[in-house]
Amino acid sequence: MIRKHFAGFAASALALAVTAQAFAGTVTTDGADIVVKTKGGLEVATADKEFSFKLGGRLQADYGRFDGFHTKNGNTGDGAYFRRAFLELSGVAYKDWKYAISYDFAHNAGNADDGYFDEASIAYTGFAPVTLKFGRFDPDFGLEKATSSKWITAIERNASYEIADWVNGHENGLGAQASAVVGGMAWVSAGLSAKDYNDVDGDSVKQFNARGVFAPMSEPGNVLHLGLNYANRDLSDAAADGRIRPRLTVRGVSTGGGNDAGTNGNRATFGGFQGIAGDFEDDTAWGAELAWAAGPFSVQGEYLNRTLKADRASIEDVEASGYYGQVAYTLTGESRGYKLDGAKFDSIKPANKQIGAWEVFYRYDHISVEDDNIVTATATREVGDAEAKLHTVGVNWYANEAVKVAANYVMSETDNITNSVGDDEGDAVVMRLQYVF
């Protein structure tokens, strides 16, 4: 029966696509008028906005070449992979219900057991301005995470997220979230999620997230954005992986789907360890975010602090912190888009269809991991805080509203941690070709 309904649904979508090619504008039916749009995917909606359907997606093909600390032997390695290959289905039913399904054919989201879904959610908007959301989706934490991967400035999000990757990852569980735009100048959200791994009693690990943003200026090219974030997960009696293993924004050292550097990719453990039941009590993260944009110029930064609290007298807490600062400028004069609903940056839309829009940026990242459980030096990890500093410069070419070409150069330096041959520095060049529809 499910197959029958899906086949009918697919046939209807195909028929609507053909209709869109044959007719422009509004198609009149015996009910509400239907509006068909084909710019940026296929979108079908009733004129009264009671129902809609949109089929879209994104394809991000990446290539990276790197050496030094980024490989175990220091020699040059590379990776060529689809960072994301999403097919996205979203829409509205009965005006107040929204749905979104996003499946990653690149296998960098989800897993084989739970499905490679980046999102599968239902939202209710009938309690305006509050939106209630349920299903599988990323918890709300941080400006760069709120911003779509299509429109972040650097190819990969900042390194501070890598010291606490659980704070804004759904990890294949399910969650519920309430959010709202308040007074036309603020965004608030709070959510609770059940992760897909359990404690010894079979009770899923629970995580709470909260985010609040004050944005008295929230128009493209005129943005002032100040935000705070909080996340906590209960790890009592759970065998949690407490290792902090950043890629230092170089995904090609180890990626979930596609070609990477294989066994020579160096995703080093800066601190923490794979725990057993009873090792940890909870995991807490605080964050702050700031952004300002004036015309084609923008500045943004975030700070994150994490405490992995031990639950055994023989184990010390693990502390980690990170921050970044970024400046960007659009050479062709366009402003970065911004949406208060979600408190996030949006796309740059080229004003000149011939040359597109050109953007340049610089970002500095710093992370530090304090793990007093490390009392003896090893060949790659010394006693004391492990740190990493990253300088990233890049250029983005928005050829049109669908195609983006990006190139980043990343210079990394570490303290108290090296690869297997003693390298504490590394360089990487990463490129991306993106198509969205």
C-alpha cells in the first residue's frame, strides 16, 4: 500500500513538473488555484497557502590536499569526496503543519542502521509566534550551525564545534523543540532530544539545548547579532565516547562517505577517552556568538566551553574551550542575507548575472583541551593542555544563485600534540563545487 501511494505521489509530482514546463504562472483547478515554480527546484503550492510541496537538494563535491600534522607520517595526502549529496523534500499541509525530509546519499549524515537522514521532522506553527518541531533534526546551538552549509563562509564550520560535536548533532535520535521570533528583534529556542545510545538500563541519553539571540538589526547588510547557547546531556551509567578528536576543519583526513586519506589521515585525540558505564556524570557546554554586518562587510565570532564531568573518584574532569573570529568582504558589493527566524546568515545573491558575486574572508580558530587524566607523555601527546591554532583564508565565487565555487587555504599549528613523526604544523588546500536546487 505504501508503494502504491508513493508511486501515485511520484506520478503527480512528475505531472506537475510537466505542467510547469507547459504553462507559466497559475494553473486553475476545481479547487484552490495551484502555483507551480521551477526556479530553484520544483515547488507546487495552492494559492491560499494551505498546501505546498517542494523538491530540492544540494550537491557539494570537495577535494582537499594536506600534509604535516594532518597525516600520520607527515607526507602529502588527499581526499576527493561528496561532502553532502542531499535530496530534500519539504512543504506545508493544512497551513499550520510543516514537514521536512533530507536524505544524504553521500553518507556523511546518519548511518546504515538508522538511515542516512540529515533531517526528518514535522513542525506545527498554529501557536504563532511559537513553532513546535518534532522528529530528527540538529539541536539549535551556534550561529554557524544555524546557518545552512550552503551559505557558510568557509568550506567547513569552525573548529570549536569539533571539541563538542554532540551539542548540535542529532546522532540519529529524535527530539522536540519550541522556538519563536520575539518582538521582531530576538530569537529563542529550547529543545529536548533522546540520543540513539542508551545507559545500562536501556534508557536513552537525554540532551537539553537552549539558544537565545538578540538582533535589533536583522536585515541583509545591516546586522547586529548577539547570542548565548547552552547544552547538557546526561551520561549517568552510559558508555559514552568522551574522546575529543578534531579534524581541524580538514574533512579529507577522515570523512564518512567517499575517498579520504585512509589510515594515514591524522584525526588525533586531543583529550578524553572511550568511557564505560559509570565513568561520566554529564556533559555541559556554554557558548556565545556575535555578528555584525554593514553592506558587503561582515564580522562574526563564537566561543564554546565544554566540561565533561567525571563520576568516578579516580577520573578527572575533561575541560575544553574554543573560539574563532572571522571577517568577510564581498568584492562585488552584495550583502550576506540574514534571517531572524532561526537567527542565521543566508545566501549571497549575485547582482551581476555575468560575473556573479565574489567574496573573500579570513578566519582564526583556536581550541584548547585540558585533560588531567594524561599524566604520562606518549610519542604524540605531551602532558598538559593540547592546543591548536588555525588560520584560514578563502575566496567564494557565487556564479549564480545555484552554483558556488570555493577555495580555502588552512594553516594549522599545534601545542603538546603531534603526528607520529613529530610534526606540529600542517597545511591544507580545500576546494568545493556546489550546486543547489
